[in-house]
Amino acid sequence: MTSVGRPIPRLRTLLCVVLLAAFCGQARAAVWVGGGPQGRLGVILHYQGSAEHGRFTRFRVRLVTRHGAPETLRVVVKTASFTLASALLDSAARGRAWFDARRDPEAVYTAEHLRAVPGGVQADGVLELKGIAHPLDFVMHVAQAGPRALVLRGRVVVSRLRYRIGTGAWSKTDLIGNRVDLVFRVPLTRVGH
């Protein structure tokens, strides 16, 4: 009888250890959030050989760290917030040939795997825009800006035609180049404990 009863306390102990480890692992995760208007998500278009600067004014960033190391990243951008400081161009950018903001109001970037590399943190993720998803990898810099504050900054190069940004006559690259540079600097604040 005792030989049959011994494994039960061991099983309970094992379950307690597993649950405690899982709880401690979750407790060491930290969530950081930020976005516009405190942050900046700039856009550089190449128009007839010269750089034209715009930006997105509405976006949210969520970074999860574990033991102080970045682990996951999610960015949600409201495409209707794109501006080139021209009412005419801004209206066109929201239209069907460009962002089609009415049908697809958000661009979403998700990286489930972040890792330290020389010069920063490598984000291996997927950008979904206008219902089209493609892998997008880049290196960003994460700097501590206080006990409950971080700053993300970096540059990402995107090919606009991969996401059907600029269709029809706009798909020609002699007027507006295929390459688009996204330049960001986003302060993040830790939420919770």
C-alpha cells in the first residue's frame, strides 16, 4: 500500500514546481507600450530622384521583454493617418490605389522572435498590409531611458509594390520609387508591475 502511495506526493511536488516555474517566468515578463503622438514613424519616399518626407501620426507599439531582453514586438499603424503635409496627396494616399484605408484601415507588424545581434536587436517578423503578408526583418536599437521607460529607434526598408501600394499608373517606379524607408523613434512606458 505504501509503495503505491509514494508516487502521489512526488507527483504533487513535481506539479507545484512546474506551476511555480511557469508563474515566475510570467512574472519576469514586462510589457512596454507607446506610439503616436509621442513617438515618430517617419516615411521617406523617393519622388523623381529626391526624398520626400511624410509620417504616420497614429500607431501603437507593444514590446514584451523577459529578464530584460526584448522577446516580441507588435506594431499597429492606422494607414489613414499617413501625411505628406499636402491635403491633396494625403487624400490620394488614403484611396484605393494607395493604402485603401477604408477597406484595410490598419497595417500590422508582428515579430514573435527578437534576438540580440551586433548593433542592436534583430526583429524577424511579418508585415501585413492591404491583406498581403510578407516577412520583414530589420535591426532596431532598444535603449533604457529610465526605470520604466525605453526608446526604440531604427530604419526599415519596404518595397511598396510587394503590398500593392500605388497601383495602376502609380505602379511605375520612374515617378515614385519602389523603395520606401520607415524611420522610427518611439518612447515606450512599462505597464503593470
